[in-house]
Amino acid sequence: MNRELITVISQIATEKNIDKEVLFEALESALLSAFKKTMGVGTGDNIRLELDRGTGTLWVFAKKRVVAKVTDARIEMTLAEARAVKPDAAIDDEIEHELEPKEFGRIAAQTAKQVILQRVRDAEREGIYSEFIGKEGQIVRGVVHRIEKRNVIVEMGKAEGFLPEREQIPGERINPGDRIRAFVLEVKKTAKGPQITLSRTHPGFLARLFETEIPEIAEGIVLVKAAAREAGERAKVAVATTKRDVDPIGACVGLRGTRIQVISRELRGEKIDIVEWSAEPTAFVARALSPAKVASVTVQEGRQAVEGPVERSVLVVVPDNQLSLAIGKKGQNARLAAKLTGMRVDIKSESELEEERRREEEERSQGRAAIEEFAGVGPQLVEKLAEEGLYSPQRIVRAGLGRLMEVPGVGEKKAERILAAAQEWLAAQAAAAVSEPAAGETAAPVGEEAGVVPEEGAAPPA
């Protein structure tokens, strides 16, 4: 019977892909629990069980303390009993002696069975977790098993993957029995076993498809540097080459677009723009906005986000006839370019920029004239304020007292006077705008001039 037990353990280990030692340890633990219930011996750590891995022979050992008078036979033994096992035993020694195993009762055997089954399940789950935790960020293949409330359950060998509705490509039809590929988004342990979350909308899925379908990327000749998607509609991928004589865009597109068409079909017709990556932000942003033509790109001073690194931004100027193309349908082209480059992208047309410059110059000239009229503000101070960007009353009020005090030669009292004068000037301008009637405004007309038409048959007004 013992040899049959060893054979069964070997078969289970092979079928379940579990280490045999894990099963042996589970069996030892189960048999020890059953032995304690059957024998009524110590329930602590003083009982030990060993199972020979080759023959299946079972040994049970109990560790007891040598005492002069036994009060608990489960953990204590007399000196005479100890010397029968170890002739040189003394009081307070701990002696381990072998117990004779007995046949297990029905309840004890059932307990052993449950422990073994639980260990087998735990080992299976741990094996699945260990297999798939290393596949995070990779593509896996599977068969759609069932659909629950629009969430798709995918069979992947011994494991099941979970494809939530939010991670499915919009408009994509998935039916039970379909073979699909998906991106392993997350693998985490739960009480019911490992939960494998899949995605078909993640940019990483697109990047991995490029690696799968394009040999130059698999060989490392072409690199996918960044990817951005609006799943099911449009995507942008930035690629670079490690060899000068290789065209990275041409390698990805393939002869007559055959390679990129395969990827697009997998993504249910998603349009994919491939651009060449550049370490220079201005060049990269200009390429990311393709197919629009860009007039200029200016890197602006970064703004500190609430949490995280400084947000970099760029100002992109495009010809007037390219503005709608650069922004894209519902802003899609601009959004994807921003995701691809990791920067905030502000797009303006040349006429818009020219108009802004004209307004700024007008504000500068009119503002300087107004500031020169403030009491105690001379030409030199006007120049200092202009150098700090405070060249109009509006800008002074927006900047506030603290910013004014940072201007060289402006103390607290002078800053207060300048700020008060600017506020008075703005208030006066606002009052004048309200009191002045609009140009060409006249009194309201009456009668026919006001649009009042007499009823048919009625006499005209006198």
C-alpha cells in the first residue's frame, strides 16, 4: 500500500504540474493531524511525522520532557521511561521516541483527505500565479469560455483570464469559442486563486503586437519607444532604429502596408500612425502631430503638477489651413500626440499667434503710458516693472503685492501705492465702459418704426 501511495503522489505531481515535495509535505501534515485525532496524543509541536520518499514507510516521533513526576503524559515522561530510550537520560532532558502508528479512524482519514486536497489546490493556484506573474505586460492567447455581464472569461490552459468590458475594444464582438489574443494587465492573488486581468485597449498591447508581427522589432533592430491609443479608432506609435541603414517606419509598414494591416485587423480596423522617434522634444512633437504640417515648436517653461514631476509643455504653431488637421476630429490628433510625447501640447494657428502678439503689444504700449501717470513712478521704475513683465495695470493687479515687492527698488510701501493706483485705474476704466453708450446707439423707435403694424381694417394712427 505504501508503494502505491508513492506512485499516486508521482502521478498527481505530473498531472497537476506540482513539485512532489510539496505533496509529500502536505501528506505528512495531513497524516500527522489524523494521527493526533486517532491516538489522542499531544496536540502541540511535540509530535513529528516522517514519510520515506522512496518506500512510503511512516514514522511518528514524540518529544517529551523527563520529569520526576508525570502530570501530563502527552508531553512528559518518567526517568525510567526515558532511560529505556536513552540510557544516559537525566531530569529536564527532552527525549524524542518513536510511537507506533495505528490504523486511522474514518473521521481522521477524512481530515487527512481534506488537508491533502486543499494543499493540492493551493499548490495549483501558486503554480498558476508563478507562471502568469512573469507574463505581466506580455500577450497571451486563449479561447473565450463564457461572457458574464459583458465581461469575457478566457481559458488559457489551466488558468482563466478576465477581460473586463472597459478593456475591450469598443464595437468589438466577442463570442464563446472565439480564439483571442490579449495583454496581461495585472496578476494578483485573491482568496479564490490568482486573478488575471486582461486588456485589448492598453497601449502595451499595440506595442507587443508590433514585436510579434515585425521581425526587425523582435530582433532589436527597430525599437518601439512609445505608443498611444484611443482603442478602436486611432493610435500613434513612435519607433527608432539601432542601424542607420534601416528605415524604421518602412520596416513597420511593410511592403504595400502588409505588416501594419495585420496589426490593424487584430485591433478591428484601428488606424495606426507610425512616426520616427526623436530625443529632441521639438522634432518629436512636430512628427507626432502628423499628418499636419507644423510651422514651429517652442518648449515652454514646465508647470509643477499637484503630485509628481514638472509637466513639460510645448507651443505648436501651424499654418491656418493646417489647424483643424493638427487638432483632429474632436481633438483626437492633439490628444494622441500629447500622450505619445508625454508633454502638454498647445496648438495655435499663425493668425491667432499674430493677433495675440498685436494685443500684447497694444497692452504694453497703453499700459506703460498708464503706469507713467501713477504718482511716484518714474521712467526708470516703469522700465524695471516692464522687465519683470508688469507692463500694464492689469498685470500689476494680477501679480499682487508680493510679486511687486520682488522688483528691485520697490519696497512694501511703494508696492502698496502702485497696487492701489493700478486698482483705481482699472475701476475707472470699468466705470467709463459702463457709462458710455455704445457707438451709434439711438432712442427706441415707436409706432411703425418700432415694428408695430395696425390690424387689417383699422384706421392708421393719427
